[in-house]
Amino acid sequence: EVQLVESGGGLIQPGGSLRLSCAASGFTVSSHYMSWVRQAPGKGLEWVSVIYSGGTTYYADSVKGRFTISRDNAKNTLYIQMNSLRAEDTAVYYCARDRAAVGTFDYWGQGTLVTVSS
Amino acid sequence: DIQMTQSPSSLSASVGDRVTITCQASQGISNFLNWYQQKPGKAPKLLIFDASNLETGVPSRFSGSESGTDFTFTISSLQPEDIATYYCQQYDNLPYTFGQGTKLEIK
């Protein structure tokens, strides 16, 4: 059974850093494109970043230069390192599996809340 | 970036009603469009992929269609468990972009 479990969220001050994890089971992370998608409180969905199976990465303009997506193949885990956090980064962060390397998210984690506030 | 304009933003309907949500892309995206359902406090769930293909296990009352840059999502007979927010999403180009969402309520 495919499962994605995020962790690492919490309350962080503006300018701070946080690393989110997404532990996968039931499939191999490195064989799929994997994305992070976020949702600010009461708002819609925003794609944040993707890592391709070959390792290429892309980011939304809103996080480029501040966030870094990565994976640990041995741990079958996806990460996102978030630096220079801003109030507008406050959101639930979901990791999502791209089924066929085209941008179709067939499995999602339960989400982890990041709150950026002083 | 490709903008996805989704309407309406909210919708109230009765059980058994036919419900339609539309999404318009700011440029051509072929059929590279998905529809997701999100219930409160839960992650989104894929319902329709490639504009009109029903995800495995999703009830057949859900359907999708396309006409140029206009996409339609339909629930043929609304059920109480369909109360949720629905999002369209294009994957023709990065960044992937979502519509603003349609919150569906029971009248």
C-alpha cells in the first residue's frame, strides 16, 4: 500500500529555517517525480517544487532561492529545506507522488503545518 | 505561468442535482488537466485525469470534458458525501497551477 507521511512542521520565526520530511512506503521515491504542494489557511493549492527521478529540480518563483527539494534514496524519503521563511510561507505542506511523470498527483501525504510568526 | 480560472467559487445544490464546475486555461493546455476533491482537513484526492479519465475507484457520477481551453467537471447526481472543495490543475507546463477552487455545499 502506498503511503506518504510528512513531518517536521511547526512554529518558526520569520527568517528562520525548517526541514520537512516525507517518508514513503509501498513504492520507491527515486523512481517517481515527487512534488511539494502547499495550502495557506483557508486558501487554495499552490505547487511549490518537484524533483524528477533523474534528480532535476524545479521551484515556484515564490520559493526559488530559499527552498531546496531533495531525497534520500536509502531512507525512501523526500525533503524540503526551507530557509529565510516569511509569514506568507505559512501553510499546510503536502508531499505528493506524480504517477506518470506528467504532473498528476495520485497519492498525497496528510500534510504538515508550518506557521511562520514572531 | 498558465492561469486557471475556475468558477463558481462556491455552489449550493440539493441531493440528486446535476452540478457543473468550469475551468478556463489562459492558454492551450491540450488535455493536460486534472480534477481533485478536497474534504475539510484532508489531502486532495485525484478524481479525473487527462481532462476526462476517471481515476480507478471513483464513482461514475463524476465526469470531465474539454472544449479548447475550457474544461468542465460534472457530478451527475449530487450525493451528501460529495460535499467538498474541488480544484482543477494544469500540468502542461511548470509551474503546475491550480484553479481557485469551488466549495460545494448542500442546499
